[in-house]
Amino acid sequence: MLSVATLSVFAPMFLLVSLTPGMCMTLAMVLGMTQGVKRTLWMMIGELLGVGLVAVAAGAGVAALMLKSPEVFMLFKWVGGAYLVYLGVMMWRSRGRMAIPGGVDRGAPASRGQLFVQGFMTAIANPKGWAFFMVLLPPFLDDARALAPQLASLVAVILVIEFTSLMIYTTGGKTLRRLLSRGAGVRLMNRISGTLMVGVGLWLALG
């Protein structure tokens, strides 16, 4: 288990990153607009499973690297932070896969299986998720204690926050749809999100 002090730092940091629009949140927003909240829950189940797997794989793998080669881990942390800064700049410029799309069209109803697979694959292929977990999780793990209970606690917090963020984006689809109907609204959201992403990247690289 993790200490209250550790969780009090980790939870707000992950909440900031989770609420920042990216591939998964954009997918939740779009499906909330086009498929409805209830059907989008199937996407969320797949997305949360994918996020949990990515967090465990990234946290355990990089924790082992940190113990064996601290110098390599420091280099890895700089590269990961620089990558998040790059994503933030691309979002600010409304470019790249992380940027919010300029328009959303209503689509035909998708099956539950299709929504589940879409959520799972989006989480697995999300570069922000891999970069964030590989850089941020290890500093919150104490090498003097068993890894599994600590990682399980962090993943539990991650999944609760991620589900909350997905619900915010899904249920807020109607309001966001009106905002995203104007090009200026899209640019503003991308620039706010990009700025937050750059800030997180710098924190990870320099913290």
C-alpha cells in the first residue's frame, strides 16, 4: 500500500493529465455525442482494461530499469518529458493525433463488442499513456518495499480517476458539441490542453 502523502501528490497530478484532452478522452467525447452515454460505457470498459495493462507494464518495466541502471532511467525520463512537451506543442498548434478534431459527425450505432475493442485498442495505442506511465510511476514506487502492492494501489487510483474523466467527457458531449461547432472553440481547447501538456512534460523531465 502507498502512504497518504504519496497518494495526495500522485492523485492530483494524474487527474490533471487524465482531464487533458487526448486520444481516449476525445473518443469518449465523440461517442458520447454520437452513441449516447449508455453505449459509450462499453468503450469505457475496454479503455480502462487497456489503461490498467499499460500502467502495470510500464510501471513494472521502468521500475526494474530504474533499479538496475539509474543513469539510463534519468535519460529515459528526459526523453519521456520531451515527448510530452512535443505532444503539447502539436496540440497547441491543432496538429497531430492528440489534437481535438475540428468537426464531429453523427454515426450509425456500433455494437458493444466494437465499442469495447475500440476503447481497448485506443488505450493500448495511446502514446501519451505510455509516456506518462513510464516516466511518472517509478518515482512514486519505493524500492525498499514490495512492488506489487504499491503498483496495485496506484493502478486502482488511476482507474477511478480515468473513469471519472471519461464520464465527464461523455456526459458533457452536448455542450462540447456546440463549442466544437466553431473553429475558434476547437483552437482554444487545443491550446489550453497543449499548454497543460507542456507543463506536465517539463515537470516530469525536471522534477
